[in-house]
Amino acid sequence: MKIEDNIETFNSLIRRRGFIWGPSPEIYGGLAGFYSYGPAGIEIKNKILSLFRRELRAFGFVEVECPTIMPEIVWKASGHLERFIDPVLRCEKCNTLVRADKFLQENLPDQMIDGLSYEQMENLIKNNNLVCPKCESPLNKIEEYNLMLKTSVGNNVTAYLRPETATTTYLLFNRLDQDARRQYPIKVFQYGKAYRNEISPRQQVLRMRAFDQFELQLFIGKDQEMDFEEFHEIKKNKIPLLDWKLQDKKSDKPNLISLEEAIKKGVLKKPAYAYCIYLGFYLTKILGFSNEVIRFRQHSPNEKAHYADDAWDLEVKTQQFGWVEICGIHDRTDYDLKRHGEFSNQNFEVIMNSDSQIKEIPQILEIAFGPDRIIYTLLENAFEVEDGRINLKLNPNLAPNTVAVFPLVKNKENIMALALKVHKNLLMHRISSFYDAAGSIGRRYRRQDELGTPFCITIDYESLEDNTITLRDRDTMQQTRIDILKVPEILIGKLSKFTS
């Protein structure tokens, strides 16, 4: 099958089988940048969130939840009102608006665009005779476009919908410091909605105006960043790192290197930050991504945010959109707490080291996941078509259905009664089971393959005689007979092999 046909089949699948629908609302033609999750999609999302929450508790993280709307002063302090902007080009004739850097990347794929100044981008447009993609008229000079969504609260109090969850977490610092009894690092995460007024959202759920974020923050002292105890437990792990110097040499192949070696060679500066790199990698790997499709790409000095001491994107390779960022790991220094301290007249200096008694404003290390992007890249990388059979090779713990139960024939009451009994018993054992009696067995298998269901159970005439069922494996299509009473135990055992 050609790549184009494969992509079209995949795009059809995620709509047809209830993973992702939109743009929403579809009955009114849809609004760009807004998508809905169907039953299968939301089930995967919830299972990813549950897995992340479970693992992060084991790593010592606690969870918070904050409002999605904040007053204007918050975003002045954070710098979003001043700096949260995209460079845009406006057509002289039809008024079409395009994001300048993305426009250049699409038209000049061999050119390094990240980090270029407005003047440099304008020169590229002029020298390459680039025109409006819609009407081919000349483009005006680059403008600045703020991505914040503005609203008003109560008696015309100006406020904004948050463009990320991180800032709202920082506003809780005094409470977190007290709650943690000043034991550092303080590890905290938040999951929730964020909003950005994207110019022309494309690429399905990869770039939306309303999207999910799952962001981890470490509040930590400068000395602790360099002498981080937990680093020693993970320093031997090898991570695929593509630093900015390799990119400067036009390389896109990462260097598989241990975190210990990366620190020694100066590829990574701080052991605590290297620990964050590892944690982002670990959480991605347990979802089922292979090593071949994962890399960390470092931001170049020109691309890096003004407050960042270091920044790496965790990227996953896709057929449709190339390398897609699903997570950003940022060393934000003390920028955020310092700014909010100035604007709120609060003192965020704390004693980080009881021996020295010296006060300092904590540094912040951030791991920012985009769950929507995780879901898309996970689905695309699990998607396979072989001999006309669509198979979604999801991690069994993330599949919408863990098992599907089929009566061989639907007009035999005894078989149907036993199948329903097996189905209900699985649900009682908290195993996600789906009952289906419609259509031929072959079609029922195919429907579950498309959803990524790892196991199917068939109840037949033999089941009535000896209390056994047929268990079918999604990936091998191998079928085995097992005792009905042992079904929950066997399935739980199979699932445990995929559990970290």
C-alpha cells in the first residue's frame, strides 16, 4: 500500500471508529482548531492519564488543579502579553493571514528557519519570490499576533484564558512550599485545558485552539540541581539526543548516549535536568513507542525562549507530519517566581539548604506533555495494514477495550447466556469487556482489530459441553482453548507483562 493510501486509510479509521471527530461542531460546518473525542478516543486518553498519574505518584509527584481563567496582571507578570506572539504575514489583496515561520518551513524545507529574525525571514520571502498561498499576491511585512484569548469576568474585569497550565501552578508556590514543609525539590503536576488563538490551525489535533496539557514542575535549589541524588539511579540509561550543534551540521540522527556521558560531555548541563529528560523518556516509552521513533531535539540558542537555560523537545516520528513534538523539557531558571514576586509584592525567597541558611528563589524545571499529540502519534504508530486487515497494535493496557466477548451464534439462547455471563464476570473483575453478537465472527474480529482490542473470546457449542472458551490474540491471531473460570486470571496475567 502506498504511503498516501495508508495515511488516508488511517485518517478514515480514526473518524469511523470513534477516536477523533471534527472540526467541531460538525453539524454546523466545524470551527478550525476544535475537535471532539469519541468513545474510543476518550477511553485511550483516560487510560494514559491514569497511567501517568500512577507512575508520577511513584516518582514522588503530587497533583494540583487550578482555574483556567486568570486576571490580566498574571499574564503581564508571566510575560505572555508581551511575548506570547507569532510572526504573521498578511496578504496585500485578500487579507489572508499565515504564520511566517511555518510558511517559510513549508516553502523552503531545506532552509533553517528556527531562530531567524523578522528581517531575515522577510529577506527570504523577497529573495525566493514567495507570495500569498491563496491568491498569489504580494505579502506585507511581518506583524506580531498575540495568541492569548481575552475575556471579561464579573463587572468588566479583564481576564484571559490560560495558554498553558504551568503559570497557574507557579501561582501556588507559597501554598506548595508550606504543604511540602520546605522539603525540596517540590514535585508537582497539573492536567487541564489550555487555549491559544492559533492563526490557522491545521494538522488535526496536533495544533488546536482548545487543547490538553499535562505539565510537571520541579521547584529546586541551584546546588541541588548539580548534586541531585535521584540522578545517580538513572544515569546509566541511554537517551537519543540530537543537540543543536548536530542540527547545525544538518544532521537529524540523534546520538544514543547515557545521561552520565551527556553530562560529562556538556551536552546536558545539570544532573537534575538530565533526570527530567529521563522522566519524559520513561513516561513516553511505557505507552508503547519504539526507540526508532523517539528522539530529543535541543533548541538552538536563537530558538530558545528568553528565560530558558536549556530546552529540549521530545519528538515522535509520524508518516503524515514527520517529527512531532509531544513533550518539552525546559530549564526555566528562577524567571517565573521572580516575575510573579515582583508583580505581586510577594517574597518567594526560601532557605533551600538548612546548613547554609542562605535564602534563594527556587529554580523551576518543567516537563510539559501534550496529551492530544500523544494520542495522535500513538494511534499512527500503532496502525498497521496487512493483507487488507487493519490492526491497531496499541499497548494492551491503553486499548479502548481489553477484551471482546462473542457468542458464536446469536440465535442459540444457551450460547448467548453463557457469553453474557463471561462478559459480566470480566466486568466484575474490572476488566474492560465489550459484548458483540452482530455479524459474522470474522467481521467481529476485524472490528475489534481496528479498535486495538488485544484479546477476543468466543463462546461456542464446545463451551456448553466442557466450560472452555476460545481466546484469540490480536497480533498473532493465535487461538487457544482455556477454562472459563481461569479467564480473568489469565487476562490479568497477560496485561501485567505490559505494565511497568
